[in-house]
Amino acid sequence: MTMMRNIFLLLLPVCAWAVDIGLPTANHALYSPSGEPQFFQGTAGHDWRSGQYGCVRSGGQQFHEGMDIRCLERDRRGEPTDRVFAVGDGEVAYAAKNAGQSNYGRYLLVRHNWDGVEVFSLYSHLGGFVPGLRAGQHVKRGDWIAVLGYSGTQKIPRERAHLHFEICFQLNRNFAAWFAPKLAKGDRNDHANYNGINLQGINPASIFLAARENPAFNFRAHIEAQPVAFTVLFPARRPPLSWMRAQQWGVVNGPEPKPVTAYEVWFMAVGVPTFVRPRTDVSAAQPQVLSVNQPVVDACPARRIVERDAKRRAWQFTKRGAELMEMLSFQ
Ligand SMILES: [Zn+2]
């Protein structure tokens, strides 16, 4: 498996430059030894750890998809005034200006291309946007884009104002069409393809730390180095699924000696595809679990995508997992 993976990495487009990223506010305590308590904003009654990414809430059963960055500055009335900056060069993909339509409150998505991978930075609970900010606008790393706040449908007290920040993937570019028939009567999908259900975050702090440590940090290599939690066989499709195209996957094997009959997709425990291997020797009528790395799956109880069947033998998708596979397969 490792050998096969290395061969594939050689076939991928190689970018000579490193990803240029910086933290989204002036709070840089993440980089200081033991600076975490000054950097992460914990939840009510819990310490800084509950502001980190991952299975950090409700004894590991509740997932936090980003990191909560503490507010540093307030005006005389106590309102937060920290400026929020773009973490890297990119394009404003979406600005949700109505605070009452999501638990993200006012939020902003910037689309980046890091080492050939389409990825988004997400800034939420914002107090406001820089005047004139609009979707489609290009931004540079460090550009002032918004102000930290405490907006959202789940009321955040002003004292706990923070920036909820994510680095995330858009799971399907055609999400709104998949989701429309699933909406309960009277419900709306105000944010279309930028609905939080269609955005899966990965650990942002580890990316900033790795990029700071390694001047040649490569985002694609970082993603591909994440532990594989499980692998899934997907039916081969033409054209390849939208998330494969967004990440330039599914097209890496050039002229094919044999037609591709299925894609073997490797996943992180949270459900982010990290690697695609075209297969010519097997086929699949629908997504099926191929293999599971149980310790990696067990380390993330709040995001369970695969489970043992009733006889505790074969692996199958959980309800969440089956839905995710359906969403990823939708064209
Ligand atoms: Zn948060």
C-alpha cells in the first residue's frame, strides 16, 4: 500500500512554492510555549481545551469543527474590535451577512488553492464585514476582511466573543440540489452550497503550526499524511465526482491502459477524502466500506462514519456515514 502511494505521489503535479498562511487575528499566542490558554476560547465552564478542534466537548461525544480564538481588544463599551484577516491569498466565496440564519452567525468563506487542492477558510460569529466586501473579490494574505464578534443563532455572551475559525472542504459543489428534497416542510437552505453541512473542517491549529515549523510546508502532502481511518470503494463515474475534480483527483493516472472500474478513496476519521486510487480490477455498484483502521476510527467517537454490523463482523456505514457517501456521490 505504501509503495503504491509513493508511486502515485510522483505522478501528482509538483508545486515548487510553499503555502503562505498566517493566523486570522492579532492573537498569535498559539505560537508561544504554553500559550494555548491565551489563544483558545473555552466554552462556558470549561478550559481552553474545549476551544480546540475535534472531539473536545461533552466528554468527546460532541465535535467542534474549528478553533475558537480569544478576543484581544474591546472598545469602551466592551464591544470586541479585533480585526479579522484573510489567512492566505484567495477569493471571497461567500459572505453570510444575516446573523440570524445560522449558528455561525455572520460568516465569511475564502476559497484558496493550496498546492493544487481547493480548500476554504471560514470566519464566523463575526461582528461585521469590511465595507464593500463581496463574493468574487480577490484577497491577499493579511488583508483586513471582518471584525470579530459574537453573532449566531445560539446566543454567545459578549464576554465570550471569539472567532470561530475553520479550514474546511466543500463536500459537494451541487449540495443544494441534493439537500432540497431532504428539507423539512417550511425549512429553507439559506446558504445554498455554503451550508455548514456541506463544509467539513480539519484541524486548523496543526496546519498553522506545521507551516510555521516547515518553510516548505505543502498542504497536499499534509492532507495525504493524515492517518487513514477507513477506505471506501466508489463506482467509477464520468466525469469524476465534483470533489475529485476540485482536488484534481480521479484524473491523475493519465492515459489508462484499462478502463477505471472503481475509485478506492481513503478517508480521515471525520469523513474528509484524502486520497483517490483508480482501480481497474474491481467494481462497485454503490459506495462500500473496503477497510477500517479501528484505532483511528475509535479516536473520534463524535464523528462515527463506519461501524460493525449487528453480528459485529462486517463493517458498514452508520446513518451519518451513509448520508455522507450519498452526498459525496451526488452529481
Ligand atoms: Zn467554535
